[in-house]
Amino acid sequence: MAPAGNYESLRAAVNNGADAVYLGARNFGARSKAGNFDRDELKQAVRYAHLYGVKVYLTLNTLLKPSEYTDATELAKYAESVGIDAFIVQDLAFLPTLRSTMQNAEIHLSTQCGIHNATGAVTAKKLGATRIVLSRETTLADIKKIRETVDTELEYFVQGALCVGFSGNCYLSSLGAGLSGNRGKCLQFCRKKYSCSGKTGYLLSAKDLDLTEKLGELIKLGVSSFKIEGRMRKPEYVGGATAYYRAIIDGLDADKSVLKRLFNRGDYCAAYLNNPTENVIYPYIQGHKGFGIGKVASVKGNLAKLSLKKPLKKGDGIKFIRGDKEVGNALVSADGFATTFVGNVTPGDGAYLTADTQLESDIKSVKRKLPVSVSLSAVDNYIIATAEYGNASVTVSEEILEPALNAPITIEKYESCFSKAGEAFKLDTFDCSVNDKFVAVSALNEFRRKTYAALETEILRLYDENKSGTHSTMQNSNTLKTAMYGIRDFGFSDSATIIQTDSDSAEKFLSHADYVAYFPKDYSVASEVLRKLGNRGILVLPVMIRDNDEEIVKNCLTATDNVMINNIGHIELCKGKTALFGPFMNVINPDFPFNAVLSPEYDGKNYGDKFAYVFGRFAVMTFAHCPNKTLNGGICLGSNCDFAKKNLTFTDENGNDFLVRHYQEKYCYAQLLNCVPINLSDKTEELGIKRRFIDFTGYGTKEALAILNGENPVSAFTRGYYRRKLS
């Protein structure tokens, strides 16, 4: 499946062998800065793709405000009317609205839903999803278990940019600049420089993903759709990446250097497929690294002579790298082995091709043609054409023939005419039995166009007629309630307060709150704290629970009946428990039909009966990788690691300090806490907040109690979305 950020990219994907494309409209898609498609373009795109048998999926994969439901639903209805094959959706609160309006639509749950385990897949099926786009944190072991548990179609990203934060739970751009990644407007603060423990670099910048070597294993495990990321990238990248994976899947030779020349960040990684805590960070160079093509032989002024296997072309881009540091770049102004540069380039520096004009031209020139068989015959003055492609066959006739007074039209001329088959077709076989007739060239050309147009219409008709796929059986508006069956709702008082903490002395907060939500630093030893909290304790479930984590978490669940759900996968895991939706469930609809802590991204003034996040250094990212491994060159320190005892601090280029909190199940995980806390504690009356959620995660017990008692007032804080609107 290929990305299509605009119509040109869609054409590139189709022409280079995509089986499906995914694209966004002008609103409600997770790549708002892409060109995207207006309604006319969407209709055109669907027609173009379907002609080649290529499916088109529309992204409705952002969080939606209730005020946007009507527009989003109208867009979905229009998309369905023009033939969209499926919708990719993130927002669980919007899902019932969409389902009640379009009962038979195919729904794919977005990677933004963070589904990475079997329990999440079970819930997805209950929600009526026909396909699950697995989170990038999903391991081979978990894919195997998912496939053994549900028969829902599985989709997995195999190429492109890799988000360092857990899917759907990155708020760094949102809280830092008011532009939400969950709304498609991420500013990619993770790609900027940070400092920690005396080291400076792109400490949060993940390598690009490349699973070329893993496709066979994924196929065996039942993954049916391989997804390429890249709606923000050029059509040449889309076409080249699509052609590369098309060749591999078809068992043909594929040149990986093509990918590296088009775009690669950090020479690629396999994410967490084999190693759940893989170090995916490339801290040295930002952006496109390119493909190594040689070295600098000599330098004179700003002219570098290069030792290369073949000459550069005018318009090529070059990056010069010394060790792991970018030292210069060049835009090639003439063919050859030398180029002027900008930077501090010296002999021996590596030359990396970052823009390949010849390659891009070759990709642009690829045209996908459907092989057509045409036969011509005549009855009296009627010419009859039968055109066939696959199962599509049309017969067209027109009274345009005349007796030949002089030389009749030759078979070669008929064939030459029908060889001009337009953009979609190429003449494969041709048969003609028209003899002793004359026809005007203009009339014959028009007849040819009419024939091929009829064939296009028939191909599209058959596509619609044969449109397959397992449509949802959940044909009602209560899909979420159905999935939640077996989970008890809390009976909170109208003015309830919950304090969340990771302190092992969590019971000290009981006198300040109705409930204490315990977020353990180590889930394997959390049961004792939960027992101390008794029936006023709530176990905060981690957003990631891998296969090998599950038994440890289940053991915690035996110590309490109260849980906070932070991932779709928790719903099935917590049957029989009393549950509350946590802030990582991204609820921004105060009418959500279940008790919830509204996301800090909520920008409304009506909290209803939902909890408001009134204080805390909210976790702007959750990591599967270990930041300490990054600082140690990708090496796990094992028993010598002190990360669990001493949290790290990442400092950005503006001097803001972000605490990195460690926690552990079977595997190690980490969270990047916001540099300052959200603080709405003095605005609760103004906002009509009745139920309060106070988050002391990352705070020491003494510090937290001092804040509660007014002994240590917080001077630096953010109001979150108190005044600004969620963009």
C-alpha cells in the first residue's frame, strides 16, 4: 500500500505497481501539510486507481471535536458515493457516529490506535474493524499471537519515517506549540537537537524504517498489507519505493540503493520487530543521509574533486559526511566529477548522493498500461469493435464506413489508429476483417476514443460489482458499548478527585483524594502497594503490554479490582474489573459514553461528568526504545544500568528540561515528561470542572505533598488548552 499526498503521488503509486493507496481529504487526515485532495480530486483519484484495480483508502485518522462530526460524516458519505474502498479511523468516540451513518463501510483502525497485542486485536474486531493497522511497536511474537487470536486483516508499516513516540500518544508538538500530532499538525520536535548527560545530538530522532528482509516472515504470519509511509514526500519517492517493494513481493531483483538515494534517515532500522527494546535512534545527522557514492579526492577553495564510480548529473544533490557528522553540501551545477560546495569539506570526506536527477526522471517516466485486445469487423457500413481486458469486454458499433472508391483503409492503418490507446491502455493483440471500406480519419479516431471509453466504463463497473472485502457485522451505533461489555463503570461522586503517582508510598496521598491511581515504576513488584491502597487504589495500566509483559501485568490485576485503561488492548484484558479511561485514550468528547479523564488536548469549556487533567507534567511521549541505550552507543548496560534509579533529563535548544522517566514490565519503557506541568487548579470553577485528575508522576512524594499542602507553589507551568483552541 502506497501513500498519496497529492494526485501526482497517487499516479506515481499506481504506475509503479501499488495494490492500494491511502490518501487524505483537505480535513481530518493525519498529514494536514500534504497537498491532499478536494472532493473533485478525490473522485478523480478513485476513478484513476480503480481503473487499474487499485483500492483507495481515505484517512479519517485524527481526533475529532464533536463540532466536527457532521462535516466528517458528510465527507465520509461523499467518499463512499465516489467509491472509496475503506476508511482509516483513529477516534473511538467518533466511530459510533460513523458506523450508524455508514453501516456497511469498511473500517480500518489506524496505527494511531496503538494496537500491538492480541487483546487489542480482539477489541478491534468487536468494534467492527475489518483491518487493523498495527502500531510500529508490534513485535513478530505479538503478530503471531494476534494472527492466532483473530481473523481480522492485518496491515504493517514496512518503509518510511518512524515515530519515536508510541503510536497515538505523542503530545510534544501539541503542548509545545499548540499544533497536535493527533490532528495531523506535528512540528516534529523530536527531530531537533537535545542534550543529556554531556552528549548533544538528535537524541529523539528515529531512523527510517525498512523491513525488506522481513517481508517473508510477515507474509507467513498472515500480514496481508505492507504499508509505505510518505504522504509528505515527493512523488518520485512514492513511485520508487512502491516499485522497489513491488519487485520484492513479485520475486524480482530490487536495488536497495534506490531507496537510499530517494530518502533515508540513518541507514534504516527494523524498528522493534525482532527486539522489543531496539535502539532506533540516529543522533548524528538530521534528515536525508543519502547514498554513499565515493569520497572527496581534493579541495581547492570551494571546489571539490570527487573520486566516484560514475559522474554526477546537473541538478544532483550531494551531502558530505566526515565520520558521523555532516560537514557540507552541494547542488551540482554541471555533469562531471567535481562540484562547488558549501561547508567545511576536506579530502577523504564521504560523498553521499541525496538527489538523483536521473533516477527521479526514470521513475517519472514509468507508465502503467493495461494490455487490450481489439478486433474489428464490419456489417454493411457499420464498423464493429470488440475490446477486451481481463473479464471486461465491450462491443461498439458505428455507421461510419463507406464503399472504397479508390484505395480502402488498410489493416495496418486500422491497427495504427487503435495503437493510440490513450493513457490507460496499450494495444496487445489486434485482429481486423474490415475489407474494401473507407472511413474518414477523424471519424475513425472518434470511434477509437469511444471504444476505449466504453471499455474504461466497463472495467470500473465490474470493479464496483465485484468489490470484495469483509464488511462489518456491527451495524449499530453502540460499537464501543459492545466492546466494553463486561467492564464495570466507577460510581464516582460528582466532585471526585484522583491523584496519580508512581511513588511506592502512594498510600500517603489517600487523605488528599477519593482515589489514588498508582503508576508503578516496576510492575513486577507493584502488588504490595496496590494492597495498601485497597479499594481506593487504581492500577494505571501502561500503554504498551507486549506478549512477554502480559503475565506480569495480569499478576498486578489480581491485587486490585480498579484499573485505568490507557490502550484499546486493556479493554479485553480488564473484563470483570472496574475501569476508567485514562488520558492516553485521547478522549476529547465530554459526551463519551464511559467514565474518562479527558485528554489534556481537550479545549472545551464543558467537562460534564468527565475528569479534567488539572495538574501534572504530562507524558508527551512514551518510548519503546531505551534512551539510555542511545547515550551509550546503542548498548544495553544490563545490571549496571542506573536509569531506573536516576531519571534522565533531556534539554532542548531553548534550555527546557524534560524529565525522562523509566518504568518496567518484562521489558523496559520510558516516558518523556513535559518540561513544565499543566496547571488548571485555580481555574476549576471558571471552567466548571467538578472532577479533578492530579498527576504527580515523576514527582517525589515530599515534593508532591508540599505542592498539595500549598507549601511549595509551582511558579512555572502551562495552561494547556485553557485559552487556545486545539489545532
